Amino acid sequence: MSTPLTRSTALPLLVLLFSSSLWGLSWWPLKQFVSVGLGGPVLSMLVYGPVGLVLAFYLWRERSAWRPQAGLVLALALVGGWANTSFVNALMAGDVVRVMFLFYLSPVWSVLGGWLFLGERVDLRRKLAVGVALAGLWLVLGGARALATPLSVADVLALTAGLAFAGNNILARAGQLIPIRSKTAAVFLGCGLLSGLWVLGLGTPVPAVTLTVSLAVLAYGFGWMLLATATWQFGVTHMESGRAGVVMLAELLVAVLSATWWGGEHLSTLEWIGGALIGCAALIEATDTGVAPTPVNVLKKETP
């Protein structure tokens, strides 16, 4: 069950809500970059790579703190890096609302992962939330038509982004010895590395851009995305993984409302019903006010 809201949990909650709002609006500048010729893994490499190189200084300086959990740092780089890389590319390649609905299955993965790896209890209420969310996923994908219609690239990226995002939440909570700055640096370095490998694998050339666009990309990376990621890492580190996953309902709401109001996007009735079920599943989980056991088994394995 979730930990009751107290003064000690209020700050992580507010920080995670702020982070979720930034993530929910992140589609807008991404679409602007696409309109000027930047897109795909090239953009994620240019956004995350420079920030990761700068933050590598803190990762090295804090190595004595995270050395006992060095394996988790590497896992954060790979899992968190893929979460950001696939999420950014899904938003650029697909419809924002559909991508967000598919991505927002992350609360389901958070609940299941918290049970498998952190020893968190999954009661009847959480089982119901998972079942409702999976039903919503089925409808968003088209119901019975999903069996005959292959997933698009954006769909696959959105689903794997949600899975990796939930994995990052679990890793961040387990890595209590890893400083927040080191966690953030690991994610940015991982994202830059994975995006670079993606670019090399596709043989995609980096397009020539104006100075204004270059500065905008740097501002987006060092401002928007760095702040969103750092606050996200703080929130999930200091909150139980199941609650952290569902608090990000704000991200879904902000993205859906902004994309439909400003972006002029539209979904079928079936997709809206599926999205509503996913949102209801998050609310079921978010309103659980019980007390969860501390995942001591995982933490003890990682402490020297």
C-alpha cells in the first residue's frame, strides 16, 4: 500500500508534480524542432549528449558515494537513457495523445516492478488498477483490431519508454546511496550514448542548423530537460515506486489537454475510452492511503 501523505512526503510529491508538468508539455518544443528539420535520434543526441558530458564531472566527483552501487548507476544510464530517448522519439514520430496514453502504462509497470524487486505489497486495489489499465491499453491499441494491425514505430517506442521509465523509478529508489546529481548525470549520459549509437546505426547525417536553432536546442537540453529530469529523480528517489508512478497522472493530463487544445489532435472514441480507463487506473492507485513496507531486502543487497 502507499505511504500516507505527510510533511516529509509532501515535498517529493510537489516536486514530482512539477516535473510531470514539464514532461507533459515537452512535446511542444519537440514539434517545433521537427518543423525546422531536426528530429529523431539526432535531436535526442544533441539535446542530451552535451548535458551528459557536463554532468559527467559530478558523476566522477561523487564516485566514492555511489561506488557500492556502481551496478545501479550503469543500469540507470541504460534504462533511464532509453526511457528518455524512446519517449522523445515517440513524441516526434507519433500523435502526442496516443503516445502519452501508451507511455502512461508506466504506473502498471511500476506496481509490478515494485512487487517483484522491492518487495512492495500488491493488494486487491492495485490488482484492480493494473487490470483496468491493461483494458485501457487494449482499447487504445484498437481492441480486436489490434490483433490484425501491427504496432507503429511510435507505439513501440511509447510502450518501451513507459516500461523503461518505471524501471528507472525502481532503480532510483533502490539506489539510495547514489546522489541525485549522479543519477541525473547517468540518465543524460545514457541517453546521449544510446541516441549516438542509434544515429550511427541508421547512418543518419546531422543536418546543418542555424545559430538560433542550435542555441534553442542547448537551452532545451540544459534548461527544460535537465530540470525535468533532476526533479523527476528527486521525486522517485524519495517516494514509494507505486505512488511515484501514479502521481505522474499530471503529466498525462497536461499532455492530453495541451495537445488537443493547442495541437489540434484528435482520437477515436475507442481510444478516448481506453485513455480514460488508464487514467482511472492511476486514480485507483493514487487514492490508496495504506502503509507500504520498506523495501529493505533490496537496499541491504546494495549496501556495503
